[in-house]
Amino acid sequence: MRRFVMMVIGSAVTVLLLVAPAAAQQYPPEPGAGPAGEARGGGDLALTGSDVLPLLWLGLAALVLGTVLVFAARRRAAVRTRARRVGQAIA
């Protein structure tokens, strides 16, 4: 239980450290907001950034697949152990 609590605390600290700089800024910035004296061009600029949704789905699929494989391996091990015990009891 202690290991689990430490893992949760460590994960929370890591997330806070990574999110703090992004949360400190307003995104997307308001029109006209910028350093004083900055020359602003006319027209709107495109909002740039990357699409992380495919990577999120890939990570989620990997997590689900790993969980299924762990449960399957544990179930197979339990069935083998039970079969050995039954075989030894018969003999």
C-alpha cells in the first residue's frame, strides 16, 4: 500500500511540474496581447500546435492490452497450479 501511495504522489508531482508552465499562460492568447512596442501584422495567424489525440489513443490501447495480458497470464498460472494440485491428489 505504501508503494502505491508513493507512486500516486510521485505521479501527481510530475504532472504538476509539467502542467504548471502551461497553466501559467493563457492559451490561445487574446488578440492584441503581446509585448509593448511589438509590431503587429494585419490579419489573423493560424493557431499552431500538434494533435496528440492519436498518441493518446495509442497509449490507452497499449494500457488495455497490457492489462489484458497480465490478467491472462495470471489466470493461466492459476489454472496450471490447480491442475497440478488435482493431479497430485489423484496420484
